Amino acid sequence: MTFTVNDTVWQLRFVNPRDKNLRRSDGSLCLGLCDNNLKTVFIADNQPPDKEEHILCHELCHCICFEYGFLIDIELEEWLCNFMADHGKEIIYLVDDLLWNLKKRAV
């Protein structure tokens, strides 16, 4: 599956949890990985839907950071990606609800 961030095409691939593409630079395995060189997000294919959604959101945040040149310390980037994975939907739904109510009031 492909998706685009800032005019760059990325791939989304669901792979075996032991796939080499889920290895971090320190050799440890993870459940999701954003590879900027391959322009591919890899996600372990054995995750329950809620965990899969969380991992996908986290990795997409890394894509956004890469594509918009948001270069920060990796610990801070991980914190940001976790924050968005934990609260991003709540923020978007709240914005949608508030904007819908503002438009309704204006009419």
C-alpha cells in the first residue's frame, strides 16, 4: 500500500514479526519501523487492531518528521510520536467537533 507525505511516496508493509526490516540499528526487534532510506513503514503483522493503529500512528509521525525536515533528538522524537499515537485521534475529533459546532452557530 502506498501513501504520500509532502509529495513523497511511501510504502506501508505488514511483515512477519521477525522480519529483518523490524530490526533497529542496535539489532533489537520492534513492532513498527519507519525506514527513511526505503521510504517504507514496516509493521508486524500479528498485532491486534488497536495496537496496530497505535503503531501505525507512531510510525506515520516519524514519516512526517522526516518529510518536513523536523530533525530533533531521537528521544524527543520518540516522545512526540508516542504522544500523537496516544492522543492524536482525540485531538482531531475534538477539532472536528468544535469546528462543526462553530459552523452550525454561524448559520
